[in-house]
Amino acid sequence: MSLDAPSTNARYGSNAGQPLTRRDGVLKVTGRATYAADNHPDGMLYAVTAVSRIARGRVTSLDVEATKAHPGVVEVMTPASRPPLAHDPDEKMPPFGFRIEVLQDSTVRYANQPIALVIAETLEAATEGAALLNPQYDADEPRTGIDDGLRFDPPAVGVGGPPKAAFGDVEAGLAKAAQVLERDYVTPAQYHNAMEPHAVVAEWDGDHVMLDMPNQALAMSCASYATYFGIPPENVTIRSPFLGGGFGSKAIINGPQILAILAARALKRPVKLVLSRAQMYGPVGHRGGTWQKLRIGLNNDGQLTALHHKSISATSSFDDFLEPAANASTHLYASPALLSEHEGIRLDTGTPGPMRAPGEASGSAALEVAIDEAADACGMDPLDFRLHNYAETEPGSGRPFSSKALRECYAEGAKRFGWAGRPLASRQMRDKNGFLVGWGMGTALFPCPHFPAEARATLRADGTALVETAGADMGQGAWTALAQIAAEALGLDPEQVELHSGISTLPDGGIAGGSGHTASAGLALNNAGKDAIAQLSELATNDPASPLFGAGNIGVEARAGRLYRRDDETRSESYAEILARAGRREIVGTAKASRDPAAAEAHAMFSHGAVFAEVKVDPDLGQIRVTRLVGAFAAGRIINPRLVESQYFGGMIWGVSFALHEEAIIDHRTGRIMNADLAEYHVPINADIPSLEAILIPENDPFVNAIGVKGVGEIGITGTVGAIANAIWHATGVRVRKFPVRLEDIIG
Amino acid sequence: MSLSISLTINGQPRTIALDDPRVTLLDLLRERLDLTGTKKGCDRGQCGACTVLVDGRRINSCLSLVASLDGADVQTIEGLADGDALHPVQAAFIEADGFQCGYCTPGQIMSAVGLIKEGHASGDPERVRELMSGNICRCGAYQGITEAVLEAQKVMADKKGRNAA
């Protein structure tokens, strides 16, 4: 992509579509961006959690005396001494609330569960104090494998999603098919592993509390914390200007943070808690494993007659978050009969949660391999097969898509990759070193959720603006893209727009999740900006001294810091002049924005894409390298192509990770994760990543929201996982249906 | 017990009264000297977020005990820019969008500065990727990181060439 080329999405006089560099760039490259654990209020204490080494049972003793005797240790919090909470932690708190482990009793429900909190004057003393607790256990047999756990029919999957979708008669469709494919796929438990461990610095002032913490959902979290501590929501302030990565793991309240806040209240001193890397494999969510089955009926023309996708999704023994994997099949390929369904399985692990593309990632991994297998079974090119089964309307519901430039993604991606001429059979290509070469592809798809959000836009006397909404910049580039959206609405250059964000006292910016933050907070900023401009127009057009007098509100246009008469470009006035004459210091526009429910009801709303992968496999050792990855994505209007390209790259790298690297490996005898660290839980490093290409396919969506923005944060994973697995088959002839794909699968 | 340790940090001589021999360089910087630009990602030398230069060499500050560093010269991310003028590596990271969340960025940048200084990188992107692989970026900004290192290296070589001429 050339960043110099004008975007086709640019509107006249607008900065949107321009590849501005990040507003927080200088802060982040100089070390001055402040993350939660960088705060250090006077008198601060350090808290360290002690965690369980067993996965099921109870703690029978803790040597609190030994810990208290260690120099510097101030307090030890155990189930016996933990101060009360105003909300029962075993009661779920809707909508995103989970049961949490906050020392309510001595029961152990998973390995790495907090069993005590040690508070000390220094980090070193707290760490050593926690190690001195010498916990004794009464251990029960852990249930961590698919054959061990209790199966159940879930009332919901994901966050309140339907566990089942059925259209048409799948069994009839399979019965009349010329051939039926039935395949099983396995995806492992994965852990978010944001670079920044979960942290909190809590400081109480009476019954008010200031929380520095990474947080993807400020307003919702304030309400939850308030409930736990029995104070009004406005008494909780969360500062979260930056997150060192969230990926879904920092949207939901977790136990260790609650304990640290409790300790700060009890000890009347600020407390800092930072989880260790190993402690992030337990109480702060993960992507639950899945065991998926796909049944695909195919007629003689290579069309689907039925598609059945079932996922057995793992959750904890005490709460429900089921990876909604099977739902990935309900929106993508045309089929007269569709059935997606889920079963739950209870394991002795921490409760899973949303992790980048929850459901779509695992579900797409299985679906895209199954579709590749179906194409092969029909003797068709995988791209032709997908085009042959292209859904013109949403499968099942028949609703039109609000926009769907997937054909363009296929075409442009295939062209750039050089897909044409790919041999149909596997094991046909070798490079000059004798490595097996394979090409594979996958379709990418992600929904466009929209969260209610609020914003304020203040036009100031000097003609500049301050815009405010409470969200965090967790790397998606929110500060930059949101300022661009606000600047467009206000008819200003982005440099004239100051953006305040990252603290809960500002208007609720919604949730930075579901790839919906730019659309949600962006729409609120757009509307607030337009509100301010409408008020300014009102002033000018009603003022006989203004050249705009009598034009009426809709008779003027805001551009480059001036209002212009639409019918006479020579008549205009600057914002500063209008405000000065009216004797106004500022004009404040506000907005509460959500999606138009009628548009949402009438349309299926998704971002789409196509990913093409090349792998090279050592024929003797089975070692797999991804050598090329091309993704083409259509996600509505692109506000900042530089940042969007980075989001796509990040998603595609998560796809590489899913396909080849990530897996929490559990010792089923102890129920403990054996690779709970960044050396053995593999994530891609720089040398694993080939040259990537992300193509931004223009797409105009008049329905998704008034600013035409879909989401880009998660879609890159979907499609990529399948593309890589399919390329591995194409290179080797070995079809691996268990992720991550390992070299022993190839040579075994 | 208190150990007296002399360090030069970002060009400033400092005498540290160390009350605890367990303190790592990373925790000294972050918790005791208010130099929080250096980040803790794993505390066991696996992620590279805590990379700083000690006597010009790249090290994981989480694995270094302060007590073993008496007399050392430490450079952190805070000491890289010259006032408001960014170091070429910092500027290149912004231009190439070599970061997203920014948490691994100080470590990535110090690693890049170290390897350019060591003269190991050359203009080969494959080699840069390999040499930058001690620094994990979970957001997946690797393409930008590699571009930034190559670009900064070029800028620094050009500048050196101009100064020599």
C-alpha cells in the first residue's frame, strides 16, 4: 500500500483517510507514556499474590507467621482475614460480570488461583513473603481433559450469544448430497499474554478511590468496582490512558485487582499490584479450547447442500464463557441448510473470556480448513469453490449485507499474491533448496458491533477545539483516529483538535473491544462535533452582523475553521470571529450515540477479507515457515490507513501464532499449565514473520453508522489460520486438523 | 545493611544506597529512581521489554542485580533523545509505525540502538529480524520495527558519513 496515494474514502476538505502518524508516538518512543504500573503515589505499598499449585481441592494451611516475620511485610490477606465485599463474588454481575476468586474461602478451583495477598514496603519483601507462605493442600483429582469434564447444554455462548442457529433442514440437505465431508478439528487453550501484565495502583481518599489500571471498558468497570466496594459509581475514578495490550483480557474485572484495592482501603495507603507473567495464566481469562465437528454436504456442481458446525467449548467448573466457535459458519457461505450449535464442557481452569476474535478465530480456523477440504473433494480450486458458494445475502436470514466487498478482496488478494496457476494437487511445488512449497487461502469475516458511547466537543474562542471521550489507546491508535473523526465533524485540521481520553470522568467512550471502539466512540465524537457546529451556525445565521445572516443552519458548511454559505462561497466567517462577536468563550456540543436500530435490524453487518499464504516445509524435518502472507480486507470507511494496515498486520500475525505457535500445554495429572511463560508458550517473534501485505479494499457502507466505519482489530486472525493450514496441506499433502500445527504432525 | 553502588545513568553519575541486595536493575530504575520508561513484561529475560544498555551492550535489566553493577554506565529510553530532538531510531519507529500499544517499544528501541551500534545489522531485513528477535511484540508490529531499524541505520550511517566528510 502506498501511504502517499489519496484514499478513495477521503471526503472533500476532510483529513480522514490520511495516514497521519500516531498522536501518542513521541510519548511511546521516549518512555513517557504512562502505563498503570508506572504510577507511584507517596507512601505506596506493594502487593503480591500467592497462587495455588493445585488445580482442584482446598488450601489446608498457610504459614502466615513466617511471612509476617519477613522484614518489610506489612500484612497478609487470606480467606481468614480478607475484609468483606459489598457484592458476593460468586454472584455474576451482568452484563460482562464473571464470578471471581477473591479469597472467599479455601477452595481451589484452578491452578494459579490467588490463595493469599502479601503486602509489603518493597516489591522484594512482598515477593519473598509470598514465597514463604508454604501452602498445604488437600488435593482432588483435576479435570482438565476432554474426557474428564462435565458436559452441558449452554444457555448462551460468548457474551450472551445464541448457542444455536438453525436454518433449513440440515439432515435432509446431507441426505441428498452427492458427497458428505465429516471432519473433526481441535483448537487449544490460548492465553492473551499482553506484554503489559495486569496491574493496578489503588489509592483511597475516604470513600473515593482512584484506580490506575489498564482497562478496555472504563464506565462499565467503574460501576462494577462500585458494586464490589459498596460506593456510588461516581466515587470510582479509573485512569487508563494506555494499555500495554488488552486483546480482551482487560475488559473484565478480575480477582487480584479487587484484592489489591481492598488492601489499599484496609491499610489506608496506596497499593500497587502487578501480576507476574506466570500468574496471568489463570485469573485473567483465556481463549478456551474447542473440539469442533463440521459436516458439509456437497452436490455434483460443487455447491453446499448443508453445513453443520458443532463446537464443544471448554469453560471453568464455576462459570461460563464458551468460545462461540460454531457461529463462525452462520454468516459466510451460502447453504440452503445451516446448523451451528455448541456444547459446554467444565474443566478445572480459570474461566475463559473474550480473546481477540472470540469464536471467530477458532471457528474460522476449522471452517476454512473444512472448506478447503470440500474444494479438494470437488476437484475445485479453493478460490473458485468459495466464489461458487458466495453468499449474496446473509445465509439463513436472507438479510442483505450493509456492504460486502468480499469479491473485490478475493480478486485483489489473489492478484497480488499471484494465486492464478496454483496446481490443484498437493506436493507439486518445490523451491531451489528443495523445500516443499504450498499455497493456501482463507476467507476472513468479523461482525461490526456498536456500543453506546458519549462525547463532548468544545469549540474554543481561538477557533480550536477540545474533544473528550473516555477510552484507552491500547495500540489501535484511538487517539489519532478519533481526533481525525472529530476534526472532520468540526471542520478543523486534526492539529487544531485536542483530544482528552483515558479517564473515566470524561463522557463514556464505550468499550474498546469487539473491534467496535473507533466506530462507537467515533460516532459519538462525530455527533458531538456536529452539535457544536450546529450551535455555532445558529449563532452566526441569526446575527445580522454576520455575512452568514439568514442562511439558516443547513445553509452553511463547516470547513477549515470557517462557516461558508452553501449558496455563496464568498460569504464566510471564522469560528473565532463568530464566537468573539457573540461574546462566547466556547460552545459545547454533546452527543450520546448508538447504532440506528432499524438499520441494524434490516442488515447483516460484517467486515470481510481474503488471506493468501505461502509456506515452505522442510521435507525431512517437517519444519514449517510462513514465507508470504497477503490479506485484502474491506471494512467500510478507513479513517487512517497507516494505523489500519498495522491492525491488519497484527491480526495476521495472531493468525500465524494460532496456526503454528500458541498452545497452553496442561499436565493432566496435576492440572497445571506446563508452559506458563513467554519462552515456552510460543508467540511469534520478529524472525517468524515474513513480509506481510495488507490491501485496503475501498468500501462504502451507508448503513453501519453515520461515519461508515466498521472494525479492523480482529478480522486479520480469521482467514489467516486456515490459509496457513491449507498451505501446509498444499505443500505436504498432510491435512492437520489440530492447532497449532507442529512439525511432528507433518513427519509423523 | 546498605550497599553503596555508583552508577552513571543517562550520563548522570548517581550514588545508590541499596538497602536490599535482591533489587534488580529493572526494579531499581522503575520503583526507586522513577525511570519507568523501561518496562517489565516477564521478569525472567524472555520478552526483552526491559532492555537497556549497560556499558554500551544490550542487556535484560530484569536479570541484572544492581549489586553486581557497581561502576556501570546505564542508558535507558529516557536518555536517548537530545532534548526535544528524537534519536533517529525513535523517529523511525514513529514513521514506520513500529509499535501499537507501545509497551515493548522502549525495549525494542534500546535493542535497535544497541545492535546498530554493534554494527551487526547490515541492510539485510532477514538479519535485522533475527537480531531483533529477543524482543517480543504481542501486537505484531514486526514489519514496522524491521523497517524502522533499517531506516534508522541508514540515517545514522549517512549522518556519520557527512560528519566524516
